Amino acid sequence: MKIIICFISFTTLIIISSTCYSNNLFESKYNKIEFKSKDIQNTKNNKFQELKITNLKKILKNILTSEGYKKIRNKIDGNFTDKLVKNILIEDELILESMYSANVKVNYDQDLILQFLRNNKLSFIDYLPNYFFTIILDKKDIHNNLFSEENDYYYYLLNTNNSKLKNFYKLPNLDINDKFLIKPINIINKDLESINKLLSKYNYSNSILIISNLISGKVEIEVYIIQDYKIFFVENVITEKLNFESFFTNLQPKIIDVWKIHNSIQNENIKNIKCYFNSLTIYELKEIISIIKSISVVSDYELKEIKLNKNLYEINYYGNFNILKRIFNMNLIDININGDNCEIRLK
């Protein structure tokens, strides 16, 4: 059995028989709630309130940089959270004497979250990369181990049982072709032209560059992110004894945070672009409009001109065009600009 508790005017609870939709980073998962209590209803209310706050914190941590989240974390209490909750879904609810169990999902109002972020001029991200292509140079005295299993970092990642690390750090093939494409000196000099030849081969949009140097018994490590032909510093590490699992585990959130900084959607200025929506049928046009309407960076849109299979719209959006295009592509919308002409169609 499924129960949906919806918030009307943010305070009144009612039970309805429809489902509500939230997407991407703004969507929470089902959580199992189990407890034993002499006061089932009161304990249930407290557990639900805890879940609402916990899940909202997860959403905000995902879409904000660590610095952005610090600015608002003290505001996330019960009253603040209730204003952003759209409904609560309850499945498999079981009450047996003093025992309670249920699968519970909290849906939040994405528009209200975005409005809060914009009111507070907080930049956010609309999606997170699941993995990063990882280039590692392991320097030891006169040896420059790049695309080789003698590279201790690659050896660890190839042989670890930690699936989270394996999935996050995507490795080159370590084949002879890679060695022809780029040399250790290109990595040392952070030669983006040469590095991008390698990136073009693997076609990953997000990459990490790690340069490790063993000097006088100490390991000195530089870490960078490479994206859109630009390089961004992440951190320096100096240690006498390197624990690979701890290093890669601790590095992961730092990489994500730097990536967020350079991919965040600013919430202060609105830009606009006029594009023709190309569609062969009214159903295609409705699908394009539905997708664009659901994209968080889009502020609004307006029909400017009607033509056969080709309507002109003005789209107002936050952030820069590259981010808008990337999010459109992720949502299976193709946007092409040729001079002053912009056209949008379904992929």
C-alpha cells in the first residue's frame, strides 16, 4: 500500500492518491523507518521530521559547494524544512502493537528550493559527474612511471576491492598508444595541448591530473582538474608514508567541490537567447517545452513567433551558455548556434 502525505500551505497534511515527481539531485530516495514505541504516533512524527531534515541536508550538500552549504546549514531546522516539503510517500507501512515499520520518501518542491537559493544569491549545480578520467604521473628518482603498472597509483586502483574508488577514478588503457600520445614531460609542464590529445581519445568530459614526486623520502603530490581545455588546482599533499585508500578516498570530495566551483550556476544575473524549436509534430514540441520547463537553470521562456514546424522562443536562463548547453544535452535536447541563428530539437 502506498500513502502520500502532501503539504498544503506548508502546514496542513492530507492523504491523496497521486504521485509527485522530482528529479536529479533534488530527489530523495526511499528510507526504511523501523522503531518500537509505546507512543507510535508521536515517535512516528519525530522520525519523519528527522528524515525530512536529513534528506534536505543531503540535497543541499549535493547541489552546493562546501562553502555555500556552510552559509545556510544553521537555517535547516524543522520549520525551514516543512516549507520546502511537497509530499511524503509511505509504502509497506506496518503497525503491530508497539512495532512500526515503513518505507518513506520525502519529496521537496524544487521551485521553492531554487527560489531560496536565488534569494540568497547562492550558486548551485544541476548534476554531478559520476566519475573522472584519471591521469597520474608517478615520479621516483630518475623513473617517470606514467602509463604503466609500475605506477603505484594505477597499480592500487587496478587491484583494489573498493568499488567506489574503481567507479570514480576511470583509468587509461595503459597501452602503447597512450605512450605515443603524451610524454611525462608534457604532464610535468601541464601541457594542455598534449594532454587534450589523450583526453580526445577517451572522450571523457571531466578529468583529473595527479603528479606525484618522491623527494628525499617524502611524497609530494599535486592534484588538478581538467575541463573544457582549462586546468584548475585542487590540492598539494606532502607525506612521508602514503596510504593509497585514504588518499583517493579523501581526494574524492575535494575534487567534487572544486568541480562544483567551476560548474556552478550563478543566481544573480539572467541571460537570454532566442531559438527556433524544430519539431515535426505537436507532440515533439510539447516534449521540448516540457523538458526545458523542468531544467533548473531556465528561469522562463516566451513564444515570439509561430512558423510551420519551427516556433521561435526566447529562453531566459541563469549561468553561462556552456552549462545550459551541457544540461540540454544531458536531457536529450540538441541546441546549435550558427551565427545569429539558434535551433533546438530533440535528439
